[in-house]
Amino acid sequence: MRPMSSISRLAALSAFATVLWLAGAASADKLLFSGEHGIRFAQNGVIKEVVAQGNGVATVNGSASGSGALNTVELTRAFAEINDTVIATNPGGLDEIRFEGVRINPLLAGPGGVPGVFAPILGAAQGMTLTQSTLPAEGTIRICNLSGCPGSVAVNLAQTDLGVAIGPGVGGTFTATGISGTMLVVKGAPWTVNTTSASYVTTMGMIGFLTGMGTVHGPLGMTGSTLDLTTLGMGGTLQLVTATKTTCLGCSGSNTPSGQISRLTLNFAPEPGVLILLGAGAIGVALLGRKRIQR
């Protein structure tokens, strides 16, 4: 019969090997995530929201230390496409807003260079500004009036100026005009992990504000982290927010200016190899324990 201490040592070695592999994974450059793209906005003074979920892979330049500090995140493909229609709840003004294929577009070049790159994440979470924060949008937001959508104002979000993206998620202003001559002026801002806001006209004709808050934390709530190896915690959340202001020339009702807050939430998960190795380690320990009982 193998000594009990020998079995314990083998189990400990198996668990230790798993921890070491996890430590290596913390410095890996890719992390899976489940994500959500949400847009909260004012329509005729009433607050509405549309949301879509998706999955993706983020390129992460993290620290190899136990805190798993999150410094740079890069998104290389679109996800979480919003297709929804929101109807007005009060008479007059705009009748509905249609979201058609609205999502992020990390392939459209922005003024800060490569799009879809955010840095410094930890520094921004501690009060600094993201020096890299360009993530353009794509898709169409169709502003329909009471007579229907054929003559509506179609806002194409994938706008550029001399080949450089402008508008929501980037910064800068562009216009969209309908057949009737109604014009929308759209002013966007870059993404942030801090707080942002946009004004709108309430149903009482007063000026209100929509506010969005970004966040970045690990599984135990540690600011700026994605992994905490000291407790084998995995995951972490990065939430980016951006504000857009829309002014309508020729619109009636309580719809101008209209504020919009977009949020992008990434819930990180370990790479598949990490889960497989964790499972293998757990199975190894279980088998050793079983053999010990049988003997």
C-alpha cells in the first residue's frame, strides 16, 4: 500500500501544477468574454433602452503579477448587434426609433490610430483619462415621424471625415437629413471607464441628464484587475460608456436635444485551456483519492 503522505504529495503537486499554469495564463494575450451593448436614450422626453448580447475575444496586455492588472484591451471584431424598434409613449413629435444592425466597428480607423484599443485601463480607473479610446459604431438608427418611416431620417453611424471615423464612440459631429428636410446633428464622444452624461428635454420641457458610469474590476472587486491568482478567482468586468447628443432641426415635440448613453460591458472568462487544465487537475486529485480508499 502506498503511504498516505505520498498520495497527499501527488495531489498537492497536481494542484500546484494547475496553479502554475493559471499563472502563465494570466499573462496570456487573449481572454474570452460575454458582452452586452446597451443604448439608453430619451425619446420625446421618455427614457428608453435597447440591449443586445454577444461573445468575443479580447486581446489583453495584462501584468503577470498576482493582481492581474488590466492595462490594455483591444477588440478586433464586432459583436452584440442591436436590432430593435422603440415606440413613442406620448403624442406628438417622433413616433418611433428603429435600430438596424447597430454595433461597434473596431475595423473603422479612428483619429487615435488603431480602433478598438483602450489604454491605460488601470490608470483611467484611478482617475486618469483613456489616451486610447477609439471604437466607432456602425449600423443605422432610423428616426420615424407620425407619417411613417419611408421619408424618415436615417442616421448612418459609420461616418468618416477624410477617411477617419467620427461620431459616437470616437468624437466629432456629423449631420443626417431626411426627405422632408428634417436635419439631425449628431455629436459623439470617445469611450471612457469613468462617468459621462448627456442632456435631454423632459416631458415637462425641462433639461434633464442621462448619466453612465464605467467600471473595471476583477472577480473579487479589485479595481483594474481581470484575474486574481491568489484565490484562483477568474473573470472580471470592464464597462465602457460614451455619451452622444442629438439635436433635431425641424422636429416637433419634446425631442431636441436628445441625449444618449451607450455602454459596452465585457465579462471576462478564462481561456478554454485553463478550464480544461483545472478539470484535469480536479480529476487527478479525485482519482488519487479513490485509489487511496480502495487500498
